[in-house]
Amino acid sequence: MKPQELRAFCLSFNEAVEDFPFRPEISVFKVLGKLFALTSLDARPLTVNLKCDPEDAIRLRGEHPGLIVPGYHMNKRHWNTVTVDGDLPDGLVRELVEDSYDLVVAGLPRAQRLRLDRA
């Protein structure tokens, strides 16, 4: 997956926005103000921090050593750093991004979740 594809996919979700709260080169993708993906689109290799169910996070790290690792500068129980332009299939990367978005949405207040369903 190329950087522009990752960016477009992250922005394809309801109410997803790109923000730059840390540095101009660090893209933070949020839904209703909550982070679901963080990446430097110019970095090589291209990696993205994604939220993950703790049990799935451990399983994925074991299945894809070196390509999925504990989240860099994040809570390592709930976040993975995923190498996007490596040997992982694009479909798996898309699934992990979508799972991250869904986990963040699930943690939003009910009224906000309903708003997203109508969007």
C-alpha cells in the first residue's frame, strides 16, 4: 500500500479527518476528535499506529513478527505499529485500519455513534 492509498482509506470512513497536532509531517486520523490512526506518510518504511483489541494485538504480533509490533510511543497493550509497505497484504492492512476505526467508534458516546450511523 502506498502512502496516498493509506491516507485515502483512512479518510474514507464516516466523519474521519486528518489533523497535524504534533508536527506537520505526522498525520493523525481521527473520528469525532478521537485518534484511530497515526503515521508519517513520508517515512520509509511506511508504518501506521493502529488501535487493536489486546488479545488480537498479541496474536497479530506473533503471526507477523517485525511487521506488526507494539505501538511506538503508544499504549502497547492497545496499539500496534504496522509496516504498511512491507510484506503484509493490502487487504490485511485495510482490515486493521477498519478495526481501529471501529474500536474507537465503539468507545464513543451513544449519541455520537448514532450520528455516525446516519452519516
